[in-house]
Amino acid sequence: MRTLAIARTDGYLEPCGCGGQQAGGLARRAQLLRDWRAEAADLVALDLGNFGSQPAAVPVVARALGAMGVLACGTAAEDLADYPTFTTACREAGLAHTSLVPPLESGAAPPAAIVVSGPGGPVCGLLSLCFGSLANAALTARAVDELERLHAAQPALPVLLISHRNVATTERLVAAIPGALRPVAVLAASDSNEPAPAWERDGLWWVPVAQRGRALVRLRLVRAAAGWEVRATAVLVADGPRDVAVQAMVDDYHRSTAPPPVASTPAPYPPVTACVPCHSGAVKAWRQQPHAHAVETLEQAGRLQAGCLRCHDERFRRDGQRSPAGDRGIECATCHDALADHLANTQRRPSSGARAACEGCHTAENSPHWDHPTYLTKILAACRAR
């Protein structure tokens, strides 16, 4: 029997801590892998790739995966877009990677099929299908060539196919592969954030792997008379212990990539203080709301990151500059459009309470329990205070 642990990172260093969504993250996955290895010392860890669209995050993702003992990853389209950074990070972290694409504009040609070896020797062959310029017929022909090469070198080795393409396209490609060369399972990049069960179709196992590293799949390959039997169990990487070393890597990354110091110029929109003369009660009530302290929340957590500030700091959302001390966070101007016109002429009422404006930050990922009518009632109660 061969045991593998499989995840899909998607540049997901850690979950947003704002809205109660605490599943996933590199440090939690690392600890779960440590626990699994205590049960199966021969466990081999793989990743489906997509280290993220931020080049600065790619090296820390690769180092963290290397520290977890991940041996290989599939290369996704996002990784190919910044391939020099990705391949350097993989090499430095000791990560093998695979992608069945033609040479890139830089002239680099990612490795196609590879053999993944664990403590006891070769474990499986690995071939990754990515989005690229190859038409399906050409992609299928290359896949067959690579599988023939793997089979000739390691005829008894089970082969896993990573697919970043949709199921229908992958099914057509697999159907064209001769039976003796077919992989034993397809590791399918899924759009889901939750674990999903594997399924079997025409003798081939399909194993969906959730995005953002939020689920970890334990895959067992058992030698059987007719080939290999596949057993797959997916679990949510739930809120729980974190690997200290990997968490330190994530913390260091956040400290090193914090945006520049606060702005010294006035904000390009009316400040909260401009509303005090007529709405002192509402401003006082707002200052007691969590929205008014959204930047402080990030400071306390050590997460003054661009991705977080875009929701927590109105000034940063508008012009990319951090707000200075004082009133900052989700301000009057965040919810009230045309506020400057209203201040110039109080007969012009500003718009407010647009649901789309709230849902730009209160997403299913950041605020899984968010309900617009409930939260709007609370906000209006404060804003209508006198």
C-alpha cells in the first residue's frame, strides 16, 4: 500500500481571521501532515500547485511546502505566468514540479511526467495537465508519449494525473489514452472550498482537491490483482494546531511585505469629522462599532497587508495609502456615496446602504455567516443615533 496526502494551495498562506472562517492555511496543513505521518511514516505529500498571483508570496509557499515534506507539485497556469520565480522557488525548496505545456516565451520547458520517490523508493508517476496553448489533440498526444516513457522506465508504477482543466475536457483526454497506459486516478483541481468525495467511472478514480489548501486528501493506493485499488478520504483542514516553524515563515512574510508608512496628505474624500456638526450622535455611535476600529484589528494581528487593508481601511481602498492615526477603518464615506455633495448642500441626500458595497468585503470566504438584512439593521441603528 502507498499513502499520499494531497492538497491545492492556491497561494493561500492562511485564512482571513475576520468572519469566523478559520479552515485551511499552510501552518495548519503542516501540523495535520505531521499528525498523519505519525500514523503512516511512509506518507508522501503532493500539492496541485498555483502558488498564488503575488510573486512575493511564491517563495514562502514553496519553503513552507518543503518544510512540510511535500515532494512534488503540479504547475498551474498562475505558476506558469511567473515561471522563473516559481521554478527557482521550487528548486530552492526541493520541490519537483510537472506541467504538460510547450516551452514558454522565456524558452523554459517545465518537466512533463516525473517519478515521485518517498523514503522507500519510487511511489508514483505524476503528470499535470494545465491550461496552455496546446489544442486537445496535441495535448493528448503528448500525454500518451509521456505515459509511454513512464511505463517503459517504471512498468509497475501507478501513475496519477493532475488536471487543472474541467472534468469534461479531462474525460475526453483520458478516454483517448490506451488502457495499459491509463493513470489510476485523476487529481482534479476543484472550485470548492470544502472536501468532496472521490468517485469512480469506467475503472478510473476521480479525486477532487479543494482550492485554497482548505482540504487535505489522504489517498491510499493498494496493489490488487487487476492493478491498483484507490481509497480516498478528504478532510477539512479545520481550526486547530499550527506548525510553529511554518507559522513563523508566514508571519515573517507579512512583516516584510507590509505597505509603506501612513499617508501625510489629506484623504481624497470627506473625513468623519466633517459629519460631526450635524450628526454627532451617529459619529459617536459609529466610533463604538467594530467597523470604526478595522485598522486597529489588523495592527493587533500583525496583518497590515494590502489584501486586508482593502477592506479594513477606506483610505487604502481608494488610493493605496494607509490612514494615519485617528478615525480610520470603515468610515462614513465608505457607505455614503456623494458625501461631498451633501456637505456642500445638505438638501442633497447621500446614498447609503448599498448591498453590493457591503458584499465587496463580506464575501463567503471572509464572512461565511454574514447576512445583509441582519447586519444592515445593526449599522442603521448606529447611524440613526442622535
